[in-house]
Amino acid sequence: MPLHKRKPFSLLERPDDLKPEELVFQVRFTKEIFRDYREYLKRINLYRQRVWTCKITGKSNLTYEEALVSEKQANEKVQQFPKELMEPVLRDVQFSMLTLRDLVSTVAAKLQERLLEGTEIYGRKNNRIYPCKIVKVIDEEVEKTQYQVAWLDKDKKVTENAVVSGEDLIKKKLPFGRDVLKSFIRDSTCRSVPWVLHDKLAVKYGISTNPPEELRSKILSKSGNRKRKLSEEANKGERKQKKLCDDAHEEDDVPIKYPIDDLLVQPAADDPVFIPRPPPTRDFNIPMECVGDVLMVWDFCCSYSKLLNLSPFSLDDFENALCHKDSNVVLIVESQSALLRLLIKDNGDYFIALQKKKRKPKSIQITLVTWTDYMCDFLELIGNAELSIHISTIRRGHYGLLDIHAKVSIFLELVTQALATDIMREKLDEYIEERQALAAKRRGEALEEGRKRRERKELAKAGLNGKEQNDPARNGSVHHGQNSPNGDVAKKQGNTSSARQRYRSENSGKKQGKTSEKDVKTPKIDAEPTIASIKASTGKGSKKLMDVEKKETEDKTNIEQRKEYLEREIEKRFIRTNPLGKDRDYNRYWFFRKDSRIFVESSDHKQWGYYRTKSEFDCLMGSLNRKGERERALKKQLEKRYNKISGEMQKTSKEAQRIQMEIEAAVRRSSRVRAPPRDNPARAFLKYVNKLKED
């Protein structure tokens, strides 16, 4: 059952007095029944809000229906959890005070080191690797554990028994991932920290339900504090209840506060003119049901091309290569060989399987001749029944004759296994740490720039105030003649020129300055400046101001360049591609780094399309309504990437036009001149060369 704001949520019970002929409203996915249409709408709006959490996976920010789907998928994974490992895991979980992350790490480490009786693994004997089976666990010391094993032959028959140490056994990776273990722990417990198992599970596996003494004392102390908090909250709740009752009658008059759920948005008079949304193009070369998987495989191979030692290729080339009937297409062979080499370098199950078949995995020489053998070994190892039927066809050298669905499924299995390798996990951890460091550096530089900007504003404001106080023209200190002994002379000569007045005022100012120095002994800093000195100081100030403005412009340019550099560095540490957002009808929009198109995925994940041109992109932007939550978030992401996406689209359009013009020019060429055959863009994948391949 999904959690509402991380708390259990109970559904409404069916009315007892419901009549067969009565008209009611029923929620489709909860089967709740309402007589009142307003109550039904309130419950539907609550289920559409992103306040729900999947109880098993812990995914938050979901609608109720999305949380139900997540729980269903997680339950399917939990059912695959090995039954022989359930009891030891549940014993470690019961009353544990660790966080979920630490608990999963601790349990996984124990399971990795612990080998149960009946487990079939590989062991070293006489410097060779043989299959064996754990018969008994012998604990001689705390640090070293010995096992009684039975060596097996090719038919899994026991040849002899022996006692070996744990170091001589090749421990397999866990048959499940950390996500499955997390889901199993959440599904098996009714509360967290301390983790408490469901009573049925505890009774089934004979696990005690009585908490330890230390834990019991902690719980009692916490419960006392909680009771005090509850009493205080109860008093506050009574006051809030009165306020809610008073405001309940005014809810109908309150205007709608946007954004709201997109399906509840109604047309209004203040809405802008929305452009009709163009239908996406759907002319893919592969079947529609394979588009999503092909995009995932292509994005992985191109994004981690350096780690795979595989030169990137376009999506169109990948589609055409998958549809080609030739068995030795270089693009397909190099892509699958790169993934197989990664599995061999990881020294996992695939590496052990190759050693068992006496191949030479250390050299990793996968060529056009031998790649089918390595591919068949991989298909035999994963044991997929649907793909195993194609092993004989691939071994005979007819890979190109396989159905497109089988080719895509093989790539999917390779990518899934590659993502589970230790090499891939280490690289992802390294990228995550580097992205966090770059993001922290970007935040620090932004804060430092904000601080400098505030200091410049304060200095400019202080300088402006000081200039106003010291400006002679503003304070009237230039007209010294009015206050000097010779001021009467300046008044009488009102018909003289302005230059003569300024000259006499200067002389009178000088005389006044001399008398003040002799008689009153005024400090020198009070002497009035001359007009020449004012002009000189003004000229120096303007030059200094120009230098400051020039420096500020250069600083802004350097800051923008620094921001762009950090953004590029963060993008280089690629983790995964996330959707840009969803529209009103829950269709998802994707933009991949190595392609200029915007891809559209339908809400049921069955249809795909794309927008290729800038005009289609602009129409899409103009069709989004900001009043809806989903389309508002989608438009924000599109606006953030507008320059990059539109630039890539224009670049691709110009390249397509150039190729088309060259083709038309070749067609118009005179028939008397024999022109060389033109290259077909649809067969460009045949010229693919892996320039990053290891020697």
C-alpha cells in the first residue's frame, strides 16, 4: 500500500447501506465508492498529487497510481530473492538500529563472505579451477573459515571430498542487486530504525519478537518524550481546528493558486495564445516496440565510449546496422566486443566461464572471426531461454539473419551485465564524487562573486556620498567673494564679464586664505581648492572610472567563461540521461547528448516520436501551459537548454541541406562526364571504424 507523506494511508470502506440501483462514483484503481461527487473529486485530486511514496522501493514524489505500479514491479523482484538466504538476512535485520543504506551494506558484506551448505561454486585445486559443492562449514578460527567441499566433474558427480580454506574458493557475486535487497528489507518490515519484522515472518523463521534490553530502554525514554510532544500538539490542534472551521466557508471564494495538476487546468481569459502542438515524427527504421531499448543501448555505448574503448556512432547508423542482414557488420561486432571485453576485465562469472572452456581471456583478442564464439559463451552463461535458441544460428555465422527483437535483446543483456560490473560501479562512484566537487566549487565561486558584488556596491555608494559632501559646486564654496573683505567690490561690478568675476573671486579667496592662516591659524586642509585643481581631479576620476568599468567588464566575461567551463566539466562526468519532463498527458520528453532531436515517449511506453527542426521545437515551447505543474516544469527545462538544443538542430539541418544540395548538383551534372558513384547516407554505417580500440 503506498504511503501518504511517508505515513500509512487507509482506504475508505464500502458503504453498508449501498443499494444495487444506486448511482455512485468509484475510483478505478482503489475501488473506493463515493455518493457525493465533490468528495470523489477531492479524493481523485489527492491521488494525483505527488505526495505518495512506494513502500517497497522508497521512491517518493509519485502519484498514487505510479506508487502502485512501482510496488507491483518491486514485488516481482522481491519474489526472486533466494529462499535459502531469507532467514540469515531477516535475523540481521530484526531490531537493527542502522540506516537502510548501512544495513544493506552490512548484510551484503556478510552474504558475500558467508557460504551456505549446498552452494555450488568454483575452487582452486592444484593451481587449476574446478567446480565444487559446499558440504559443511567448519569454523576453526574467527578470522579464517574452512569448508568441507565435494569436487564435481562435468556431469556434476562427486569425485572426492576435501577440506579447503575460504581463500581457495572463488566466491560468486550475489545473485541479486542492492535494490532487490532494499526492497526485500522494506517489504519484510513494519517499521524502521529499529527495524521490526512482520509477526508472520518472525514466527515462520523462529526469530524473536522481543527487543533487547538496551533497545527497550531507548524506546521507553523516547516514548516519554513523545507523549509530552503529543499533549502539546493536541492543544495546538484544538486551536487550529477552530480556525479551519472558520475558514472552511471561505474556500469557495479563494482564487485558484497556480500551478495545479495539468488535467484540472481550465481555459481562462488571461491565457496567452497557445500554438498548436505539432505531431512528432515516427519514421523509425526499427519496430516501434524496440525504440526505447535501442535508445538506451545507444546512449550507454556513446556516453561511456572511452571506458569501453569504442568510438561513438550516430543513432541512425545504429538503427541501420541492426536492420542489416550481413553477419559481420563492423559497428555491431565492435559494439558487442567492447561490452564483452569489459565483462572479461571484471574477472566475474563470464571470465570464469571462459577459463573453464580453456580460452585465453587475458589476451582479450575478440576479432571478426572469434566474436561469435565469445557471444555464444555469454548467451550460455546467462541462461536466457528466449536467446539460447539463437546460439546455433550465431555459431554457424548467421547472426545477421536473427530477428531485430533478438538482436536488441542481446544488446540489452550485455548492457545490463556491464552495468553490474565492479569496473562500472567504480567509474560511476568516481564521476559522482567529481560532479559533487565541481558543483561545490561552482557554488563557492557564485557565493564569492556575490560577496564581491555587494562590496563593490557598498564602496560605490560610499564614494558617491563622499563626493557629494566634498563637491565645491554643491556646497557653494566657489563663490568666496561674498564672504571675503573684498566681497563688496564683487557685488558692485555686476556688469563685468563672468571671467573677470571668477578671476576676482579667486584672488579674494587667496587673500582670505592668507589672512586666515596668519590670524586664525586654520588648518591647511580647510583651504578652498581652485577651479584648475577641480578640473584636474575630475579628469583623473573619469579616467579611473573608465578603468574600473573596463575591469568589471573583463571580470564578468571571465566569470561567464568559468561558469561555462564548470558546466562542461560536469556534463563530461555523465551518470545517466534523465527525461526533461512530462506534458499534460504524461508523455515524457528526452534529449540525448549525442543527438539533436527531442524524443517523445507516450505515457504507456508503447509509442515513440521525435522533433527534429527548430520550428517544431518552438511550436512545442509555445504549446505548453505554465498553469499546469508538469508542463511548467517541462517548459522550464526546455528554456534552460533552449540555446543548446536549437543550436544543435540548426547545425543538423544545415548539414542535411548541404548533403541534399551536393546530391542535386551531382544529378544535374552532364551525362557526358562520368561521375563517381555517390555515397548513400543510409549505408554510412558500413564505413564505421573503431578508432578507440585497444591494440
